[in-house]
Amino acid sequence: MEGLVAIALLLGGGLKSLQVAALATGLPFSFVLLSALLGRPWRCSYEIRR
């Protein structure tokens, strides 16, 4: 399925549209990873004090 979408984007808008689609797909996941990374030290210090 992803291959068909990639082919359609390449034929319709070229490489630039494929790059924009990949960035738009990965951007929300990076926010999830960043929030997990920033929340970890707080959670660990909370467990130590308990």
C-alpha cells in the first residue's frame, strides 16, 4: 500500500512531494519520542524519593 502511495506521489508531484509526505508522517512520532525522553528523568527522580 505504501509503495502505491509513493509511486503516485512521485508521478504526481515528484521527489519533493514524497519528501514532504515522509516528513509529515514522521513529525508526530518525533514529538512522542521527545516527550518520552524529557519525562523520563522526572519519573525516575519521583520513584527514588518514594
